[in-house]
Amino acid sequence: MSTCCTTPAFEPPSTPPSGALRTVVLIGPPNSGKSTLFNRLTGLRQKVANYPGVTVEQRMGLMAGVGHDDLTLIDLPGVYSLTPYSEDARVAVDVLKGKMPGTPKPDAVIVVLDSLHLTRQLMLAAPVLALGLPTLVLLNMSDLMEARGGSVDPLKLAKELGAPVALISATHGTGLDAVPLFLNQHSSHQAAARQLTLPVLGNAASTHTWASQISRRTGYHAPLSAAGSRKLDNILLHRIWGPLLFLVVVVGVFEVVFSIGQPMADGFGEILARAAELIRPLIPGSWLQSLLLDGAWKGISSVLVFLPQILLLFLFIGVLEDTGYLARAALIADRVMRTTGLNGKAFIPLLSAYACAVPAIMATRTIENKRDRMATILVTPFMTCSARLPVYMLLIAAFIPNVTYLHGALGLRTLVMLGLYVAGFVAAMTTAWLLKSSVLKSSETPFILELPQYRMPTLRSLGIRLIDRAKVFLRQAGTVILCVTLVLWVLAHIPVVHVAGGSFSAPELADSVIGRLGHFIEPIIAPLGFNWKIGIGLLSSVLAREVMVSTMGTLYGADPGTQALTLQNALHHDMTLGGALALMIFFAFAMQCTSTMAVVRRETNSWKWPAFQFAYMLVLAYVSAFAVNHIVAAIFG
Amino acid sequence: MPQVCNSDLNGRILKSDYSGRSSRVLPFRRPRGVRQVSVLSELNVGESGVVAALNLPESVQNHLMHMGFVPDALVVALRRAPAGDPTVYCVDGMEIALRHETAEGIRLRSPEAENSDNASELELVQAVR
């Protein structure tokens, strides 16, 4: 042991590597408030990635306020034990043992336990302590425990566990000074050899006996269970009110996203358009002006305007998740999901797929059964993700009249939008049933779902979530969409034609490279009611759905005949109602998202599944769009 | 009737009421004609039982034990899901939903076995009287 605690900042480089802390791992059972604590300790200095080869999300962040600048905190997935029951637990064990490639071996461990259910939570502490790393045990939600009449002696517990113990509240940020204290102590000397009696590891019964003995010896008095959550569940899980309120919540979310989000999007769009006019005189050269403003800027801003609505949707799903309502929704949905052969747990990824399929597919890792998980992954892209919103909203605004029913409470536009959501959901359920009764047939897996207590979501965690999402969206707009619009603009302007007088000018849009390409594929898409411009849009939207809107923006912006019109009016002149509805249905069913395909490929570890998924969805989309176009044309003449 | 479920009283109480007061009902006092349940799925909402053993696949069993379904744990059937199937059980202060077929694999201690367990205690109580 070294003599004294030196200031870590001036640590000489000759210190043996075991003395300096580099990597700290945060582990805890699900719903123990681990993520809140992680956000507290790292703030915005975190990065989210995936562990190589598996789908488990890896969250890392630099810790602030400890005295080191390079101290990395790794947030492990929430696990009940280190028994490899799920992929999450396998990853946790590998990281803890330093066997995860690309992840540094941890120097210390912070265990977060929910003090409301300490006895059960201590069962995780046993295998972690057995690893022999310097360990700090944090008892979270201690304020709630004390408020409800519970108590525990942290000193006695520390003695029993052979590790420092602190009572904290991650939500309020109290007691957190124990973390830097612990880390600075351990950066100067190694963990003292502990003499512990640990249970037979891997044996649940023995671990439970050990945990209950410890909690008894440390005077742990469990708080009364929350009456509030129970009372709320009396209503939210009521036989009649439960499902009804569930529907109200879902419809309400969409209503708010459209009624509040639409003016926000319009306002934002106006600001973006004005910005373009402000910089127009500053750019020299008419072709450069055209490239930057009519090509790139118009394309990007037609997608950017949907940022407020998408963030609003993510906000609602975040609130539902953080309050603990999503688990109840899974419970309510279990009966319906069962008819498809899946269980209620598959419902949580499906619901979050309303925001984006990529995190939803990653969230399927909570499904223990491999075949169930595969089926869920395959049907997830049918759920109406936020990238479809720009396309739907553009087409609905252009083609569906703004009529309201029931004294203005329900608009036709909202109904059409809801219909598209329902179409996606029905397609997902039917496909799940088909898969589960054929290729992915399996014995039914147990449905074990913990209902967490209702919690108030913190602004902090919601804020971090929204900033993350906005970053992803803006990165997409700045890279993929920017490139696509620039390429499109160039393709729409070559080959250049000679004009009398020796100067060059752009060709007619129909004569340009892109125009010829569009005309080439027109025979395939004409039966669906799409013209060649839509065809170009469909080709470009294979990258990402929202690219469709920017492509349309660029194409109609490049065409002198429609340049002056807004995109909505231009489309209205160019398409029939049948074609527009067919286009919406096409977008509801087709798999136009390279990020989703990449994530499916990583999940399933083969190209076979994403290829199958792409082909299946494309055929379904084509056939449905064909049917819709012809039915609508027959009805409305 | 909603039950107060408290982990602290694990396996010791047989009945409790709104106030959180728990009364110990000794076997000889148990009313006649009481329903005998042998597996968890047979519990009605509001009833409670003590886990005897788990009869499920190894991995599921392990998972359930880490969630609190260990022998001697007191389980209360809290509510059924709106559609009637997954039932929410309260164990160790946590609420956990299980489907009928999973709950069927969790055996509860039969009252007879408890009688023999408590036989000495019973004699003691009678001797005191």
C-alpha cells in the first residue's frame, strides 16, 4: 500500500497500472435507476455504441468531478444475475472479466441496488463481489425507502459485504460524493484482501439464502410497498378502463404530434426558406446559387422541417417509457400478441418502433427466445416509424381535404394518418403470425415481466434522449441526404446543352440523365399511378424514407415549370388521388431504410434475413399499392 | 380484497389486511372447507400462498428465482391483466406478471405439509394453553 492519498492529477507516470483507475463499470438490476445515475455521473459526455458481434448497447462516458479527466464509466445492461440467461448477462460477464474485445478491463465496479427491494437485489452483489475487483455498493432510492418507513444500516452492510456502501438518490443527486471519494481512495492503493463468505455461485437458492441472511443481519427493514402505484394500476390495468385508456393514450399522442407539431413544422419551414433568401445574394454565380440553394438547401430543409414533430414523438415515447407505463402496455397487449405466437414483451420494441426501427430492433434483446426475437425483428420495420411521417404528411397535406367530423374533434387527415398506422400494425401482426406458424415455429416461451413502480420522468434524462435523437437526425440530414440531393442536382443538370450565343445551360428535366433514368423505370411503376419523378424518389428513398421528400423537393425545384410552386401544389398537379394513396401504402409496407437493414444484418448475423425481409416487404408494398390505385380510381373515377 | 404484500414477513404470514397488520392464522384455526391450492395459477386474485418448489426448465427457473420466486417466499396474486391472462403476482415487494402456464409450474406448499412442519409448534401452543 502506498503511504498516502496523493492528488491524482499529479500522479507520476511510473505508478504501476494497477494503481491508477482508468475504467469503471456500472452494474445493477433492471429498474434500479442505473441509467439515471449514469446520466448524473457523465452528463452529456457519453457515447452510445454496440458491443462487437452482439446487439447489446454499450454506453460509455467520461466521469466528471472525480479529479481525473480520462476516467471512463461503462454502463452495463441491467441484469438480475450473472448467470448467462440472456445475451445481456453474457455481455456483462465478459466486460467485468475484461474478456470483451475492444473494451478495456475494468479497474473498479460500482454496483447500484434498489434499496426498496434490497434482499432480492443483493443477489446480484454476490457474483460481482466474487470477482475481487474494488467495488462500491450504492443503495439507490434511499430517500423513498426512508419515506416509506424502511431502514438499513450501511455500516453493517459494508462490513458484511467487505465493500464500501453508500445511500444515494440518483434522481435527486444526493449522496453521490461517495463516488469520487471511493475512486480517489482506490487510485492510490489496491483493494484490501477481503474475507467474505459468499454463496455457491450460480445457485439461485443459495444466493437467496445468503442475501436474506445479510439483509437480516444488517437490520434491513423493507419499506411498505407503494400504495400509489397499486392504486394507479387499479385504474390503468382495470378490465375496461385499462385497454380504453391505452387506446386514448396512443391516439392522444398522435393527435398532439399532428395538431401541435404541424404549426411548429410550418413555422420552422418558413424560417429555413427565409434563411435561403437571405443568403442568396451572397453567393456568386447562378449555377452555384442553383446548386446550393435550389439543390442542396431545398432538399435538406424539406426534411429538416419535420424535426420538431419527430422530437415530439420521441418525447412522448420517452415519457411513457420512463414513467413505467410501457410495461403495463406490454401486459395489456400480451393477450393480442399471443394470438400471433409472440408475447407481450415483443410489444415494447414494436411500440418504440413508432419512433424508429433501429433502436426498436436493438430493444428486442429483452426477448429471451431466439425465434420470437427473430420474428419480432422481421416485423418491426412495418411499424410506422418517424421517417415515414414526412412522406405521409406531405401527401396528406397535398391530397386529403381538411374536413373535420364530430364538431372538429376528429379530422379526416388525422383519420387517414391513423389508418396508415393501423395498416402497418396489421401487416406486422399478420406477418408475425405467418412466421410463427411456419419457419419460426417454437414452443411458447414464458412471459416474465416486472412491473416497475410508476416514476416521475426527469427532465434531465428526457433531455439527453432528445438531444441524442436530434443529433442522429441532423447527422443523417448532413450526410446521406446532403449527398443524395447533390448527386440528384448534378444528374438533373447534365448533359449540358449548347444555347445559341455559345453559352451552356441545363437540359430540360426530362432530357437530363435523371429524367431518362426515371422514364426508363416508368413502365414498372406506372400501374401504381406513379410518374417518373416519383420513380426517382422511390429509387433514392431506398437509402432512407425521408430522402423521398428531399428528392421531390430537388426535382420539382430543378424543373422550371414547377419551381415557383410549393412542393404540395406541384405534387397535386402531377398525381391522381389514387396514385397518392397508393404511394402512402407503398411507404407503409416497403422496407426503404439501409440503417434498418444494416441493424437486422448485425442482429441475425446473416444477409439472408434482411434480403428476405426486403423482398417480402417490396412485393407486399407493390401489390397493395397496385390494388389501392385501381380501387380508388374505380370509385372516384 | 387487495393484500398488503411485504417482503419482510416472508413466509410467515398467511393473511394480512389493509392496515398492514398481519395476523397469524394457525392451522387448527383455519376455517373448514378452505380451498386447497397446489400451484400458483390456482390462486384467486387477493389470495396468497407460499412457494414450495419450481417445476420449470432450468433457465426459466433460475430467472424466476432471481426475481424472488424462491422456496418459502410468500406470493400474493394481485390482479389479472384486462384480458384475464397474465396475472400480476407480488413477491418480495415486486410486481411480476406471469402467464397461466408459467404459474402452473410453481408449486405451492400444501397445507398438509405445513401441518407437519408446524406440528411441534402446534403442540407448543397447545401446551402453553
